[in-house]
Amino acid sequence: MQRAEQRIPELASKAGHAAYKTALARTGGAVVKTSQGLLVERRLDGSCTVLKQLPLGQRVQPGLVLKRSKSIDPPAKPPPADAPAAV
């Protein structure tokens, strides 16, 4: 069992590379990914196009739990009752 568990990183790496190649083949040869702080489009022929420069990330402590906050935008107000109906 320990021998099989030791192979997990190797198998995961191979699966990741296979998924990448499959994505290239199925999309007609283009995959969007991040590389060195840039959002890039990579093609099957090896060419690379920069789409956007990404902002620097923030370091967080291991084990930190992040929670999503609710939207800041107020909900849309319904039209007043005496307003004419839109046609």
C-alpha cells in the first residue's frame, strides 16, 4: 500500500499533462492559463499570446479560512405602483 501511495504524485503529474494535451486537442489547439503573472493563451504549435497581466497575489497563512461576503450593491428597487407599465 505504501508503494502505491508513493506513486500518487507521479500519477497526478501524468494525469495533469494528459488533461492539458486533451484540452489542446479538443479546443482546436488553444488553452488559456497563467504563467509568471500573465494570463496567456497557448496553442498546439507551441506559440504563446499574452492576454493580460495579472495583479500580484496576496500571501495567506496556511489554514486560513476565507469566506465570501455578500454583494455590496443594493438590490434593484421595483418601479412605483403609479408608474405607467412598459410596453
